[in-house]
Amino acid sequence: MFPVRQPWLCKALGCYDSCIRCIGAVPYPSLLATLLCYTGMALFCGCGHEALGQTEVLIETYFAYNAQDYAVMSSFIKYFQFVIYGLASFFFIYGILLLSEGFYATSAVKQTFGEFRSTQFGRCLSLTFIILTYILAFIWLVVFAFTAVPVLFLFNMELTCHTINLLAETSPIINQHGWICMDARQFGLIPWNAVPGKSCGTTLAAICKTSEFHVTYDLYIATFAGAGVTLLALFLYLATTTYNYAVLRFLGRKGIR
């Protein structure tokens, strides 16, 4: 058990000592993880929502003239935009829960509240958060890898446009044949029977100069960065919750229940 504090000792504590005790009870790793999580999700959800809308405009304008060719992609974009709203709400609530668990564990370990006890329920709650965060981190690792696909596509597209511009200066005849192309079908954005499905030569170079391309590229980079920051926050959550559980388990073995 934690030692019971004497009433006269509590009255003797000044403002400075009280502030030091309050500061010592703050779970700084959990607080940092929460800030990283909210920042990452703000980037991922906000920029991802806009990037999906810009992608639909880019595909239907330059890579698929028939509406049926990008109907599946359009439906997926609308569906995933609603999923983004759910993800934002879920991570907001989950971040608050993990931060609260961090305050609980820090208070129990540092004996901030005198007779505060580390209960069996508290240790089970910490273990539950460890398991949930581990599963969530694994799922988000897949999401992080998935967000790299559009960044890779647009990066290759920009690199191809740069190559076309160089060839246009040195060998305009080769460039006119349009043998350098960017095929959206290779990345699964549209089906293989989509028309034209790809863009070549000077047409592709002109696309890379449009505002739609640059805005979409920047938004996907921000989305990718947001997913990475969120993944980092989950790993930090996992480390802090595991440490808190280990300390609480150690205190429980010493008879603090």
C-alpha cells in the first residue's frame, strides 16, 4: 500500500510544491503521442479527403473518357471519404482514452494521490489498451503502405514528364512519336479496357504542368506524411502503455492492490 499522508503535511505544501507534484503526474510520453496522433490524423483525413476528390478529376479528365471506366474508382473514393470521417472520430476518442490511461498509470506509479491504489481492474485495462493498440498499429501499417501508392504514381509521372521535357530539347522527333507514356492502368486506378488509359509524349508533359496535378501531388504527400506521423504515435502509445503495465504489474506483485 501507499503510505497515508498526514493532514498537517498537506496543509504545509506551498504553491510551488503543489505545482511540482501536478507536473510530475503528467504522462509526457502519452501527451506527446496524443499530439502526434491528432496532428497526423488531421493531415491524413483533411488532405486525404481532398486528394481523393482531385484524383477523380485527374483520372476522368486525362485517363478515362468513358464514365463507366472509372465508375468503380469513383464509388471507392466516395466510400473512403466517408470512412475518413469515421477514422477521425475514432482516433479522437481513442487518443483521449489512451491519454486518460496514461494519467491513471502515472498517478498510480508515482503515488500522487496518497492512497491511490493500483487495482486489478486497472492492470487489466492497461493490458487491453496494449492489445488494441498493437492491432491498430498493424492495421495502420497497411494503411501507411497503401498511401504510398498514389505518391509513387505521381512521382513516376512527374519524373516521366521531366524526361519528356529533356528529350523535347534534344530530340523533338523522338518525342513526337509519344513512346514515353504513363499508364494509370498499371496501378489499378482504372480497368485495362479503359480508353485511353494512358497519356504519352507532349500530352503527358502538358498534364504535369496543370494545377490539378501539382495540387493532387502535394495533397498525397501530406496524406502520406500524416499516416506516418499517426503510425509513429501508435508506436509511442504502445511503448508507454507497455511500460505502464509492466510497472503496475510489478507494484501488484509487491502487494499494492
